[in-house]
Amino acid sequence: MERRLRIAAVVLVLAWFFVPLLRGSIPAWIPVLAFAALVVQFLIAGWREREAPRGKRGRAPLPEDVEEFGGPEWLEPVLVETASHQVWVPADIERGPRVVRPRRSLLPRLEGVLVLAGLVLLLILLPESGWRSLDEKDQRRTEARLSAEAARIAGHDARIRCDGQGEAVGIVQHADGVAEVGGTNAFLTPEICYRLYRLAFKGDEGAFSQTARAIAVLAHEAWHLRGEDDEGVTNCYAFQSGVGLGERLGLSAGTAARMMRQQLAENPIQAKSAPAYLVPPECRNGGELDLAPGRTSFP
């Protein structure tokens, strides 16, 4: 049973990474928790094995044991001379007892092969999802809409491209977006683009945190296009511009504001791994980085 649970945890983690549909519907903490449970189970099992009492040597071998592991002739003693004394040893000590290894069950191996085969089959037969599931017309329409929104923030022409090949952004580059500071070109990951496509053209608000992140990333890169190069300041401006951006993409004013407040509140946690992205203390209501000092809420 424990082995099957470990297999299920591994499959969940692998499927989450390789199946975009799962990444879009299952929060990241679920596969992380499954993997953590797998590691803890290994540790507990190892500790129990270490603490288990060692068996003590008990009765003498039964006749059938002697027969199976060497035969009665193995017990015939022979006097052997050594350098300092004589010692009695079994007659067949050079040959040693015949060891019969127990058969290993094929079930664990078969289960592993079936799991791997099932995962491969899933990856092959699963229909395209996410950004790649869109036809070229919808992809171009999405990029045009996002480019127009970025240009509105940047104050000049902008071109947003969804990097389906992962050449500029993605897991390898550790970035959801990248932009030319003061330039016209910016790249977003397919996941960000698809989430914004679903919001703008399908009215699908999706998962709260994922949609909030997608809006913040687009606004962030747009502010880079505007000429801002400080990552922390850019984040501060992006959270504020993200409220209007979210509304234009289909959110209600209240939902867009709550999303950007969440992004601002989570910024110190996310910036622990990248301190440059931490918003400055001036990023507050009435602060030097407040884009609309007259309003009562922030961002």
C-alpha cells in the first residue's frame, strides 16, 4: 500500500509539471505537499527500520534447513592446523553453504512499468491545452490586445509577444516576462498569455491568484517599456496600473483592486528570493510612488 501511495505521489508531481491543464486547475502547493509527504514517509520508514529490535540467534537449524542450505555433509568437522593452534571447521567450508535466494515478486516492477507507460500514454494522447490549444488567429488576436494595453501604460507603441518556444522567458529563464527598458518589445510566457486570453475573450476570471499574477506581469513589463528600470518601483507602479488594466480586461473594479492588493501584500514574501523586486517603503497610499494621491484606497 505504501509503495502505491508513493507511486501516486510521483505521478501527481510529474503530471502537474508536464500537463498544462493540471497546472491551470491545481494550485502548486498540492503537488509540493504530495512530494513532501513522500519524503517524510521515506524518513519515517527509515527511522522505524533503524529502531527495530535486532533478532537474536535462536534454535539450531532444523534438518530441512541443513538439507536446503548445504546438506548434512556440511556439518562434518575437520581438524585444521593453523599457525598457533588447531581448529575444527566444517568439511565443505571452502565451498560454503549453498544459498538459495528467495524469489523476488514481479508485482512492484510491473506496477512501475505500468505507471510509466500510463504517464507516457497520457502525454501523447492528451489533447493540446493552454496557449498551444489556440489557433493562430486567437493567438494573434490575444497578442494584439495585450500590445494595445501595454502601449496604453507605456505611452508609446508596444509589441507583446507570447513566447511559446520558451526562448526569452519561462522556467529556464526564471521569468514570466521580460521587456526592453524604454523600448517597444516585451515577451510573456504562454501561461500568462493564455490566462489573459481567457479573461479578455472568454470572461473567465479563473483562479484568483493566477489571474492577479498575470495582470501584474503584463503591467510590470509595460512599465519597463515606459522606461522604468528599477524592479521594485516597477512593481509598485504595476500594482497600481493593474487595477485599471484588470477592469479593461473584464474584471469588476472591486475584484481588480482586491487582486492587486493581494499582489502588493504578497510582494515581501515573493521578494525573499529576488530582493530587487521588493517595493520601496514609498509604495503606499500618499507616498512618493502613489500614482493617484487623491484617492482613498491603494493600490
